[in-house]
Amino acid sequence: MNPSQKILVIDDVPSNIQVATGFLDSQGYNILFARDGRTGLGIAEQHRPDLILLDIMMPGMNGIEVSQALKLNPRTADIPIIFITAKNDPESITQAYQAGGVDYLNKPFSKIELLQRVRTHLMLNKKQNQLEAEREKLKAHIKTQDRFLSIIAHDLKNPMSQILGFSDLLVARLKTQNYDKLDFYAGIIASTVERSFNLLENLLSWARAQSGRIKVEPRLFNIHELFEEAISIHESTAQKKGNHFELEIEEKTAYGDPELVLTVLRNLTSNAIKFTDEGTVRLSSQAIEEDIRLSVIDDGVGIPPESLEKLFLYDEPTSQKGTKGEKGTGLGLLICKEFVDLGQGRIWAESLPGKGTAFHFLVPRTQEEFDKRLALRAS
């Protein structure tokens, strides 16, 4: 038995409430009570008990009406209801079950029988909730798998076809010693390979995150070093688009897994370059209470408000072409959110269309803060 399990007793007779609540309270349950149906509905919605014991014969709103109202409310619809009443005619029993009751107990009742019914339905409800949670996890897993396969089928197949096509052109031109446009073909191959490699890295990171195979290894890391590494990965692409980098480092260290933080910085920096022409991409660090805020800010095309709200949603991942027609899957930002969550932080974006975009994410300042949040999430 879980001592934190809540049971709501709705009965208009104080002595009945005292008998039920006194006995169940002695068994370690957290007991709530109401002396009329409308009050019971309010308590049920606010506290969402694990089980409701409900009398049928009450003035104003009877137990059948209360049960029907509970089942119409999404917040209370799944709470099991045991009717406890002096009415034992077949019609009343039928009405009780039709109104959503899971059991029916006649007054006067045995305390042992009441306890057994309560334990049984609490256990069944717990199992039902576990099954529902597993079902939702399975649905999410299937959706993730479908998205993974669609990216492989489309977003990796297309660049591979492009690489093969231009490679064939290169080979044919070399065989005939026709060197016209060779640099153009080679440039397309190089940029396509770079995009495909970045996508493949994201796919592998995402697959590891979804399967729970990422081992977080936090430590105190040097922010400047990670900024420099993120820049070096994308420096050639930035130069081709006429972009340059700026660093604003107010805080030099933070606590987290540097590999996860680097992956986030890599994706955010890639996005900033993708949507900026001949502009500035700024990486900054700033102390915000117990966190270090790391930011990647550009002065590019910005993000429309309707897309900004959906950036980190699995159900509605957003993707738009860059300033040079660069394609994306929206996968990078989903990985950023996964990894920032693993690092006990938070990520968000601010943007003005035509003015630029700022992505910010928080990393704990110290090991103590990291451990505190990790323990809080596990509880």
C-alpha cells in the first residue's frame, strides 16, 4: 500500500463518513471527505484522488448524478468509484454501474470487506495507469521510429543521389579531359557530403537519446573551448556565406557533459549560419542565478511567430529552407532539447522576422546544483 494514495468519501451522513474515514485513515490512506455531491466534485477535480467512495442517496445531487458528472470531466473521468449505499435493489445497482461505478457495497458494511474492496480497486487502477503509460510510450516510440525512417528514406537518399550524379559527371569529364566546371561539381559534392554527415550525426545522436543509451558524464568544463570547437566545425561554411563569429564570454566555466553541450552548440551554430547571409553569429555566456546561460545569436532572417511556438515539439517539428536553399529536418532542435534536458537545463528561442534569432539554453553552474536537479527529477 502506498501511504500517499488519496481516497475521497462523499456522503451526507457524518457518522458514515466517520466510520469509513476513521478506519481507512488508520490503514495509512490519505482521506478527503465531502458531505454533498457538488462539494465532492470540486474536491475531486482539485485533488484528483485515487479512489472515490460515493453514497447514492444524498440531497440536492444524488450519487448517480455525481458519478455521471465525474465521468464527463477529463480530469476525473479515470478515477474509480465504489458506491456505498443502503439501496440494494437491482435497479439501483444497475444505475450505479451504468453511471461509471466499478463496485457496489451495501450498508452496513464490514470494515474488512471495505478494506479489501479498496485495496483491490486501487491496485487495478494502478495497473491500468501503468498500462496506459506504457501504451503512450509505445505510441511515442512508433512515431519516433516512423520519423527516423522517413528521414533516412528521404533526407539521406536525396543527397546520396546528388553525390552519385555529380561524381559520375566528374569521372566523365576527367576521362575526356574536359575540365570545365570541375570545381563547381566538386564544390557541390563537398557541401552535400558535409550536410549529409551532419544529418547522420544528428540521426545517430537522436537514436541514442530515444533508446536511453546516452550516458551523461558531467564535469566542470571550459566554455571558451567548446565555443571554439563549435565554430571550427562550421567555419568554412560560414566563410562561404560571408558570416563571421563573435564571442562574448562573461562566465568561463559551467557544469555538465561537455559532449552533450557541444552537440547543442554545433546544431545551434549550424542553424544560425543557415539562416544568415553576410552577418554575425555571436556565442555568449552569462550567469543567471544558479545557471550559466549559453546563447547562439544571429542577425539573419528570423523565425515566424507561428513556427517559433513549435520549434521543440515532437508532434509538430518545424523546418524551413535556409538563405541559400539549405534543407533541414527539424531534427537538430529536437536533439538540442533532449540533450539540454539530460543536462538538467532548459532551452528556448527568441526571434523577430527580418531581425534575427537568439537561442538560449541553461547549464548548471556547479555540481551541487546539477545533482540537486537530477535528484528532484528522479523523485
